[in-house]
Amino acid sequence: MIRKESINKRFFEALDHLLEVGSIPSYAAFCRDTQYDPSNLNRLKREPGRELPLPLLAYLVEKHNVSADRILTGKGKKIRASDK
């Protein structure tokens, strides 16, 4: 069984990676782009048992080539090969 805590941990690992490489300038910018309340993002990080909203995952997958497989299962590379 896949645990919410593991999914959230990998989600934030991917998000933090994008911050480190400069693909996303800040958590605030991520929240603005996804129209997600920053306090809810902070709460999600502090309480990893909460359910990850699918639009946040979809944003990373669609806009930044993050691997959904990696976040959901822990398998595969963090970033998918570009379709370009």
C-alpha cells in the first residue's frame, strides 16, 4: 500500500529540487502559479499524512517534467525526459 506520507515526501523532494535548480523561484511563486494557498502548502509539508491535491502534482508533471511515477511509487527518475 502506498502511504500518503511517502507521496508527500517525494512531492516536496521534487519541489525542492526545482527550487534548487531555479526552475521555480520560490514556494510563493509555486503557490501563485497553482492558485494554492501558501498556508495550505506549509500545512501539507508539516503534516505529511494529508492528501496531496492532484492539481499540485499535475502542475509539476505538466510544467516541469517531474515524473508522476517517481512521486507516486518512488520508482524511476525525478525528471522525465523532455518531449521536445
